[in-house]
Amino acid sequence: MAYIRTIAPEEATGELKQHYDAALKRAGRVFNIIRIQSLHPASLEASVELYKSLMHKPGPLRRATREMLAVVVSRELDCFY
């Protein structure tokens, strides 16, 4: 299995700590999809903003439909997020 170095939430400082704190507020924990981007906080921020734009902003699909599609794709790819 591949290994990718990450920064643990208890070791985060500065901008990364702010991102981790926001993740804790949003989801109650820092998921691996966030931690895997911990070595480059600017990319982490861009990724979170893309997610929020796709899932939360107005668009042609209802939010429930977007969530359902995310679940179906995750299941098909054996991704358990």
C-alpha cells in the first residue's frame, strides 16, 4: 500500500491548523481527504472551495441529487468517504 506523509491535527500550526479547525467544525473530525493535502495548505483550500462550490452553490441539480451522485460514485469506486 502506498504511503503519503501527512500532518496530524495535533501537529498542525498556522494556516493548516485553521483548515483543520474548520474541518472539525464542519464534520466533527479531520477526514483523510483533508489530511492528505496537509503538506500544501493552499491546495487544500482550493480543494475545499471547489467542493463547496460544487455541492452548496446554486446549480441545475438539487443538493440532494448531488449528494446521491457522490454516494453512488464513491460506492462504485470502493471509496468509503
